[in-house]
Amino acid sequence: MPYFRSMDNPDTHELYDNFQRYGVPQLREFLRKRGLPVSGRKDELVALAYAASLMKLSLVATAAEKSADREQQYAATLMVDGERLPDPFIDLKSCWEDENTSISKWPPTMITDVQLYLQRHETDVESANLSKRLLKDYKEGKAFSYFSSQFLFEIFYHPISTNSPYCFLKTKCTPSQRISHEPHNVWVAINKESGEIKSSYCTCVAGLGRICNHVAAVLLKLDFCWKYGIVVKSKTSLP
Ligand SMILES: [Zn+2]
């Protein structure tokens, strides 16, 4: 079987003759990897593969590859300071405390923590824009619009374990302007003592490895409740 150096390397291209020597299954594989149709006569497949090679079409991920990639990225969000946290959706089934019971235990996350967390995630234009908009809204006193009860559901607290330095907050958030739609599931991992935000995740398209409006809603609510003494008041009103 001839060896095709361009099979997985979109930067080089093959001679037309090389593609003709290729078998139909290999041609289909070459085309599939570039997201092109794989049906047709062999000469059509050869022509298409050759054209793709000339155009240096880049490889596209299959649905399975994309899902494996997402799984890997999700696993990375659970790695905090070299420790793998339990998955709040799968591993932590019980012991979630409702908002009324647990607000007094909320970590002291303030806007400076949010700012630092945003900066850490400013890896692309979209994230940088979200960061800018969020801080502008905050300065203009519009933070509440992110976590109004219309969008943000009750926040549940999980201590992970008594020894864990981290806790989880999880909630559901409706996509803004589309209140009738299925809400997104959000979690945030935070250092219990310092309030430092360690990781976050949301089931919306933007919520993996990035900060989205829904994660921002939880964080801004934390800042709000600390800033206006709501957490402290809940603490002192406890028996
Ligand atoms: Zn989201």
C-alpha cells in the first residue's frame, strides 16, 4: 500500500497519481477526515481528494472526536491545584444545601476575585469582550440584571467534605430573553476561606473552559450578597 504523507497533514499535498493508487476505503477516509462527501465513483473520489489536497483543507473532528475532546476539557475543569474534585453533577448526589440554609457558609467571593478569574480566562476575543461588558455593567450598578430571580434559580451549596478547602455552588440559569427554554446547569468551585474562584462550568455552548453569562450571574450574586451584608446577616440570624 502506498504511503501518503498528506493523509493527516493538511500542509502538504499529494500528486494526482498517488490518489489514483489509493483504494476506495482509504480515499473515503481521507475525505471523511476533511468533512467532505464520501460517496461516488472512484475517479470522483480521487478528483475530490486531490482538490482537497491542493486546497490544503484542514482536518475536521468527527462527532466522536468532538465529544471525546469535550470530555477531556470537562475533566480538566475538575482539576484544581493538582487535585481532582468530584463531579458535582455525577459524584455529589446528596448533601446539597438549599440557599436559605447555606447562604451563611458562602465563601467570601467579591468583585476583585471575579475580576482575577475573568482575567485568567481572557484567552480569546469573545472572553475579553464578556469581561469588559461585565465590569462595565458592574460599575454602572447593573450587576443585579445578571442574577435577577427571573434568570437565576436558587443556589445550592456543597462542602465536598469537611476537610476540603473547596466548596461547590450549583444552580440553574435560564438563557436570557428565552425564559421558556430549558435552563442551563452551572457549577462553580471556590476556596471556602479565601473566596478565590478555582473553576466553573455551564452546560451552555460557551460554558466549557470559558466564563459565560450564567457563571457570571452566580459570581455577581456572591459579590452582591457579601457587599450588602446579606451573607453576614444570615450568619448572625442563625440560632
Ligand atoms: Zn452558560
